[in-house]
Amino acid sequence: MQLGLVHIYCGDGKGKTTAALGLALRALGHGYKVLLVQFLKSQDTGELKVFDSIANTKVLRSREKFGFTFQMTEEQKKRCIIEHNKLLEKAREICSLDQIDLIILDEIISAYNYNLVNRAETIKFLKEKPKNLEVVLTGRDPAAELLQFADYISEIKKIKHPFDRGITARTGVEK
């Protein structure tokens, strides 16, 4: 990629990760290499099963399941921070070797907001990214300091969602 820009997919609606993976699919179709880094997610989703099997892709995610942030104990939060910082450092290492054209930092906005990833290192990553690296950040309520790096900001708004009626995530649709 000649010019790498920064995308933010944010909002309270369903589809932020789906939009990011759609961009990944487009990039892969042109022979680009994609790295997906997942923060705050631990369930095995359908897209990961496929994504892991596609050439030119890499996936980094926590091996430990931490659950929802509001349910984490202080010990779990400490382990989560350590794990997320390792993910960010590994992503930086992979990107610095010029092995990646597109990186998706899935739910990094939420990890950033809850101080579950080093904020200074996140900003440093965005400031020092290779010029040809396309970056996607997803999550709710991006902080102003993240917004300043964005070339694209797409807000996905929830108007109606089955979860509001007690319908949980369904295999093949939400997971």
C-alpha cells in the first residue's frame, strides 16, 4: 500500500468488527497482508475460523478469557493489561518488519477507554506507524486523542437490536 491511513469504526451499533473485516477481505483480494489484533474478545467466532485459514492473514488475541470489563476482578484486570500490552507490542514488531499492509486493532478503543492497554504506547503506535500501513481501530466512544489520528471516522448507531429484548448473540450472526 502506498499511503496508509487510519480508520475508526465506532458507535453503539452492531457491525464495527464486521466493517473492519469487510475492509480486510477487500485488501486480501488485492494481495495485501492483514493482521487482526483482538482486544477484550475471547470467544471463538465464525469469522476467526475462516480468517485463520486465509493466506496472508495473521491473528493475535488473548489466550485467556477475561469476560466483560465490569465483571473482572482486580487480578483479572491486571492480567488483562499485561496480555493487551503484549498484543500491542507484538503487533508493533510485526508491522515494523514491513510484513503487514492492514492492521485491525479490534476493540482497542474500549481497551484504551478502560485503561486495559497502555495509552501512551497506543498513541506511540499510531504516531510511529509505517507510512504505508493502513490501520483500523474499533470500539465505542473513541477518546479525542485517538480521533486526531483518524482519516476516516464511521459511527455505527444502534437504532434497534434484539439484545434489548433479551435475545443473546447467535452463532453465525453475532458470533
